[in-house]
Amino acid sequence: MAMTGDNPQPTIEELLGTETPLYAARRSYRPQLCPALAKGAGVTRPLAGFDLQVLKVAAEQLPYVSQNKLVEIVPQDPQPHEDKPRRLGIVLSGGPAPGGHNVIAGVYEAAKRAHPDSTLIGFLSGPKGIITNKHTEITGEMVSRHLNSSGFHMLGTGRDKIDTDEKMAQCRRTCADLQLSGLVVVGGDDSNTNAAFLAENLRDLGTQVIGIPKTIDGDLQVPGLLQVPFGFHSACMAFATEIGNLNSDCKSDLKYWHFNRLMGRSASHIAMEVAFQTHPNVILIGEEIEEKELTIHNVVRLIADVVVERASQGKNYGTILIPEGILEFIHEINILIIKISYIIAAYNREATEEESFHKLSYEEQVQLIDNSDIWRDYDSRVFLGFPSLLQRGLLLPRDSHGNFQYAQVNTERILLEMVSTYLRKQRAKGIYKGTFRTQNHYYGYDGRGTFPTKFDCDYAYNLGFTAYSLLANGCTGYMAAIKDLHKPIEGWQPIGIPLAALMHLEERKGRLELVIQKQRVDLESRAFKLLEQERVKWAKDDLYRFPGPIQFQGPGADSKPLTLQLNSLA
């Protein structure tokens, strides 16, 4: 600190600069490699013991890459030196996830290790960068500056889908112009779907394509092969830090019920992991709600019963975890979402931009839906029985893929209001005698941008090396993955999973399309069975857990997802 009379400007610049001590410290960490990759690109060989089937429609649309077989990567000793440098491309696609920059670092350093003149081209703003040929050459300085950092800001990202002949032709021109021998696509289910079709359509140009599993939602999994995508652990720990803080507030202030919605569109993996980390009083799992065919009113009763029980003990406070995509799992609501999405897509195909569905008034939208051939009187009765906030939420704009945007619906606020209404009725009957004061929170985008945990730093870096190894072995149409993540890094096994075998048919914008299948919470898994047992105690007693902030040193630095560890137990 500058003393009196000294020029304070250097101190001011140091205090207010963008370079924080933590950022500098994280950049100095060197991610570890598993033995199969430590000496450079290994060699591939078939991996037996897994039966991966390819749908007939996938084999028809992807005749070349659908023939791929599951492979593992094993060390090659001595490590050969490549005769010619490679020109590779990489694109970050979809929502950001902690660890993305380490994937880039892994690909870059593996390529440079194999041949110092190899080049890595980064496409800007996601798949759109491939379509429009907007790119930059990645340098060692860029890799060092972004190593172990949050976000996707080295290149930016986007959600463009390569879903037309024109877009595919533009991608072919870009890869031909840049003379790329390989392309790495970092993303979730839609992005890896892009990767599969790119692999099929670029092979005659000599451009191989490898996908990387990324999504904080945790729903890009392959049983026995891919346990979690990168980014999941970091986001869950960021959310758990905040929920743990609310647990502390509950226990201190003794007067608020905190309704917390957690990101996770089509699966409840985040909610379950954060529950294990924090021990909330109520945890909703969408897959269980679907299995039990609960209505939204059943869900409201489930929450309210815990509130009433705790109030009888003088505890008018608690934390509630709600998965973002819970509405998709409630049958009566999901049916309406599917029908409304179809009606919107059909209407917009015929309408001009100025006349599109969401340019209509709310009343006109409801009238249009009510007049549709697929809309029944029962649908109207269910729709009109919902609170106004939920009715309007169901009509919100869909995303570019035609998906319902659950993040835009304040589900936690909807449930809060419905629980409050139900409790007033219970009070009138003399059943409920507590006080119900509430706060509602949404955790999503903050978790996408957090610093990656040490686990995700190492995991993403190994995925980058795995992608390069697959390219070096002539593979295309594969997803790079690491098997046995629950083990120490010394036990990690890099593999290549055929993308075509992960495809299924899914309705998008009113049509069936071939996409990578999401993996939901397995209700027969060890982790869920343990959750069923533990949450009964969490509902009644204050057994709150306080995970604290993400740790980079000390005993907490080597943590891994609890669901990952629990499911790996014998």
C-alpha cells in the first residue's frame, strides 16, 4: 500500500485492476493428465463389453459414421513424432460451462506436442462462426491467459444449429478454405448432434469431427461410459454454496421459506446433486413426479405438508429445491406444452414475421390455441384452472430449436403462490397454525460462469487430449469421453463413443428429428435410493449442510460430484 505522499496511482490500478489474485493463482495451476494420455496421443483399440445399438433412421441418415465402434485409448510407447503438422478447428457451442477453456488448452497442447507447427483455429460465436467463416488462430498466450478460467469468452459461443443444406454447404466451404484436417465441437446434446452430421458430411474433404460432452445440466451421459459431462460439478458447487448460505440464514433468522429454482431443463441431476451437498427440507425430483403421475396440485400438497409439519414444531422456515424443468415432468402440463409448441410452430410456418404468434395479444393467442384441431375441451379446463402466471408462462416464446424455455418461467414463484393459497385453506380448517413468509431465488446463469473446480479443470483438459488422440488415430463421428471418473486420475480411461449410437427421434418444432438423447435421473440408481431415505430426515430436522465456496487448495480441492461417487459404490 502506498504511503502518504507517494503517488497512489499504481496502488489504485492494482486494487481496481481486472487481474485478481485468485485469477492469477488459478492460471498457474497445471491440470493433470491420466496415464493413457500423459505421453501424448495414444492408440485406439476396440472396447468390448458394451452393446451400443444404432437406430435404423440414424443408420440411414448417417451411413458412414453409424458404422463406428466403441474404442478406448491406450498409451503408445515410444511416442511417434508426426511427420506433418495438422490444421485443426474448435468451436464452443451452446451455453457456457466451467472448463471449456481447458478443453481448448488440451487440444492445443496435444497438437503442439505432436508437431510444433500444428495450428488450432478457433471459431467465433459458436457454430455460426463455422457457417460464416469467422475465426481466429489460437496462440499459446491465449491458452495460458484463459487456462482454468470461467466462461467461454476466449471464443464466445452460440446456439446456431446446422440444420439445412445451405448451412452445411457453408460449413463445407469453411473447412475446405481453411484446409482443416479435424474439427472439435464442444457442446451438449444439440451440439453433438451437429458434430455427428458434420462428421458425415465433411469426411470426403478429409475433415474429421469429434464431439466433447459439455452441459451443466448433467443430462449428457452414457451409462457405464460417460458418467457426467464437464461443467456439471462446478455449477453444482456454485449453486450449493448459495443454498448453503440460505440454510445458514434459515437457521439464524428462523422466519423464511426459501423457494429455489435450479437450472436443468430436461433432467433433475443438478437438483439432486445440490440436495446431497446441502440437505434442504424439500427436494423435488422431476423424474419421480413423472413416475408417480403427480399433478401440480399434488406437488403443492407435498410441499405444504412439510411446511405444516415443521410449523407444528415451531419451525416456520426452510429451504426448497425445485428443478427448472419440473413442468415437463407433470403430465397434465407437459401435454399442454407439447400441444402449444406444435400450434405455435404450425402457425409461424404460415405467418409473416410481423404476424408471428408472439406478436399477437395474449387474448388472441389463447383464442388461436382454443380454435386448434388438437386442442380439446379438457385441455381448456386444465389451462384455465392454472394461476395466471402459469398460463402466461406456457405461452412464452420457444428457443431456436423449438424447445419450451423453462428458464423463462418463474416456476418457484408459481409454486410459492399456490402453496400460499393452499395454506390459507388449511389455516381456515384449523390444520395450519404457522406463519408463511417467503423468498424466491433462481440459480442458473451464475453457475455457468463460475470458476471450474479442480475436478473440471483436469477433466476438461483430459477431454481435449482425448479428442486429439481420436483425431490422430483417424477417428471421426465420435464423442471424446473419460471412463471411470470416480477413480483417481491414475485410473481414468479415455474412450471414443460413436455419436450415431446416442441418437433418438425427438419432436422439434412439430416434427421428428434425430438428436442425441438426454439422460434423466435414474430412479433405480444408488444415489436416488439414498436420497429417498435421507430426505425424510431432512424434512423434519435441521440437518443442513454447508459446503462453502469452491476450494482450490486444501482438503476440499479434490472433491467430485457426490452423485458420481454414490452411484459408483458397490
